[in-house]
Amino acid sequence: MKKLQSLSLSRLTVLEFGQHLKTILKNIALLGAALITDSILINYLKQLMIKSDAYDLAMVNIAKSDETAKIAKADTLRDNIITQMERFISVFELSEIQEELDAYASLKTLFKAYKGIQRWNYEEETNGITNLITDLRSPKYKPHVVLLNMGSYVDRLEERNKQFDELFDGRILETAGKEVYDVKAMRQEMTTLYNDTTQYILSMAKVQPDADQYNKPLEVINTVRKYYNDRLVKRKPATKDTPAEPIAPMEENQ
């Protein structure tokens, strides 16, 4: 049965996500313009190409700007703390202590309201984190935070959010009147379109099992996804002193 190769897109870095999509689009184009006649699929691929080109331009602008690079790094730091908090809370799901189970249930419900906050655009995430911290320090949730010894996480998150906000405000002043790219928002839009496109190709390949205009693009997509998935599985987690090793573009490993 036809299926889509598993791949956690969220684990790809900003640069890796862009190069992953470019590789798929490039190799589908190499199949030949005459292969795909489905107007819906043609439009999907066209829109992906437009967004991919804009994403590339954003990457170039980031690379040229030290301040923008600092903002991206500061954003990653606060994202990582949120992820750490989510994982820390999940440990108590199996606690034998009722108070810890109650704290886990309550905090899990709270964090659901901020699900995917790491992928929100810069300004939305800053405001979201501020609200999350306010919630965590409120009478309703603070006892749970204290019980699970999460106070240091909350303090660190607040500090990282302030550091990001200071950098971002400075960048806005520096680039007044210029086009400012919010790569996180662009990535979120691209991910939605990418998922819609791949699901459409998969669905049509199942409905028309002998149609090369769907089968061949699906093969390309699965080949590229497998390449990135295999390297994510083997990649060692980043540490405080050592960043995760970046995944080289697929073309460099052929």
C-alpha cells in the first residue's frame, strides 16, 4: 500500500527545512514538465516554488545580518526551554504520588493552550510566553510549579524572552522602512502547503495507481524524506557547548 515516508519536519532546522523542500521541487521538475497535467497539482507545486524562493531570500538576508542571526539564536534558546518544560512535565505522568499526578494534569492542560508556541511568529510567541509565565505564577498554577520544582525553568524562560524582545525591538528600529522577514511565520505557511501537497499526491496515487504524474513525484518525495529522516535518527542531540551537526544537502551526498 502506498504511503508517505515518515519525517518529523519540526526537527529540521530553519535551513534544513528550506533545503529539504528545494530538493523535492528540484527533483520533481527534473521529471519533465510534460509529466504532470493535473492543474491542481501544478498549482500546488507552483505555490510551493514561490514560497521556497521567498524563503531562500529570507535566508540570504539573515545570513547578511548579524542582528538577525542573533535574533534567530535567541528565539531558538527560548524555544528550547519551552520544549524542556513540556518534557519535564511529562515525566510526572507515571508518578505514584497523587499530588504530582494532579500537578501534571493541570499543567498539561495549561500547556495545551499554548501548543506549538515554538512555531508561532516572533511577536505572537513573545506575547504568548509572557502570558504563559503569568499563568504559571498565578495562584492556580504556582503551587504545581513549586511542587514539581519548575521555578528555575520559569525564571529562565522569562529571561530568555526578555533577551529576545530587546534584540527584536532593536532590529525593528534598525530596519525601519525596510522589508522584515519573519521566517518562522513563513515556515509555518510553507509547512501547511507542503503537507497539503504531499497528501494530495498520496491520495491521487492511491486513487490512480498507474498514473505516473502522481507515482513519480511520490517516489521523489519519499526518497528525500527518507534521506532526512535517516540523518535525524542518527544525529546526536545538541548540548550546551556543541550544536547538532547540520544535515548536508542531499545533492552533496549523491
